[in-house]
Amino acid sequence: MHYGGIGAQSPVTPVRELHVQESHAVINVTPVVRADPRGGFLVADVREAQIRRYDKDGRLLWHVGKRGHGPLEFEMPQVALRLPNGNIFVADTDDKIAILDSVGTRLVRSFLVPIQRIENAAVLNDTLVICSGRVARPTESTFLHIVNLARDSVTANFFRPFDGYPYPDIAATAGSVVLAVRGNEIAAAALPKDTIYFFGMDGNLLRRFRLPSQHFRTPKPIDVADFNNPRKRSEWLASFETITGLYWIGDSTIVVRIRTIHKTTLHWDLLGFKPTGERLFEWLDAPKLIGADGTSGKLVFQSPRSVTPNVWLIARLSPSSR
């Protein structure tokens, strides 16, 4: 079976194509998709500064948000998550957390956190959410932060991935962290490093290992003059890969989305491995993965048969890839 380049040799099995509803007020530009435990999908659109909910068939149930600093306004919302109490947690890029009611029509409250650039988030339990982002210069910063929603504040910080890193300029340019949570473990990866880290809920490091990839390249330093030269900078950016997404599928599979640049064009690879480090698959030039449901095992791609991000491909990992 072939589906826009997804054939029998790929690690996923297509389930269906989903045309998500748009309107004069809703256009998908850079959707970050998370499964909604109540069914369907929650979307944070970074460039549109908008939060949306779709049902399982792609029908738009509601949307809220516009660019700004007022109530129900965002700069670059990075993720929208359903909390155990039904409310919706939104992490905006510049130190703002917003809590929406269960149907997204009312702002319950918002508060600021001392995180300079929030990048990712995951729910830990009824009152705790973990966010990634820097709080200082990358070589000095912790990158994982526990937000206590009972106190509306950050109550723990850990993970210094660039402590002792020999290339501070690279850390300053590309340093960020993606994360995923399963059970009592937190998995994290720091761009542009090639290591996966696992932490307990207390922030203690449990284990780490190098990314089990045959193709992943880490960056080398670039002179300031070359960085300011568009051609040299493009060549440098095409000389390494970066992990831009981390997804825990079920209990036994982790999938990372890897960004690579061929000349000046973005491409995406997927790497699957066990939490112990055993490689399961490496899929080069894959469709762009925009979300996943770790419970059901469904992956959400931008459809390779569409040039616009409002057509999604729902797929599952093939049995041989888990």
C-alpha cells in the first residue's frame, strides 16, 4: 500500500486522511497537535497565535486567541494540553501560562513564570505540569521546570544540558529542549546534542544514551564572519541535524522527529527506539510529524499528498516498528 510516498517499507501504517475544518477566522499555518483525552485534538498554532479544538473527524469545535498581550491573546503559543480537571493549559513562548475553561471560551486565569522562552510542556498529574525552556544563558541555565498549578508558580528546576558544552555560541543559537512523559519517567533531548536523557519525577537523572541513529550529525563551530555570510550560514545549517520533537508511544517506543536541511529545503526524519536505547527504525525524508497520541499510538502527520497543513494523515506504527 502506498500513500503519498508511504509504502510497505515505511515504519507506519496509514489509517485515514483528515481534512481539518478552516474558516475566514481559522487557517492552519504551524499547528502543534496534541490528542485531547475527551476526544479529537487540541491545536496550538504558533504563527496564528490561536488555540483550537477539533473533533476526531476534523470538525472545528471552537477556537480562541489572537496576537497580543491581553486576555485570550498570545504571542507564540507552543502547546495546548487538557488538564485532569478538564481545563486547558496553554504555554505561550514568553513566560506566560494561560488556563482556559473546558470549552475554551473563558480565560480562567493567567500568570507569568520565570522562563524566558517556553518550548514544550506535558502534564504530570492533577496539579503539576512540566515545561521546557531557558531561564538564563544556555550554558548556565536549567531547561526543565515544574509548574505547580495550585500555586501558579515554578517549584522546581533541573537539567543543565549545556553545562560544560564546548560550543557556547552553538548553544546560544540552537539550544532548546523537547520532552515527553510516560508513567514516572521524563524523557528529554537538548538541541543540537545527540543524547536522550531520562529523569524521575524528582528531577534525578535515571539514565542517558546517545541517539541510536546512523545518520544524525552534530554541529561544529562556525566563524562569526561565515555566520553572517548567507551562503556560508546555509551550508553550516545543512551540516547537522536537530531533534525537534519527542513522543512516547505506549510503554515501549520513543519516536523523535529530526529536522535536516538539504541545500535550503527543510526535510524531516523519524527515529524510533526503545527506552533502553535499542533502535527500532530510522525513516529518512518522512512526512512532517505534527503530533501524536501516546495512549492510542496514533501519529499525526501533515499529509504528504497536500502542500497545506490543514490536511493530516493519521497513522500507526507498524507492528515491526514497535
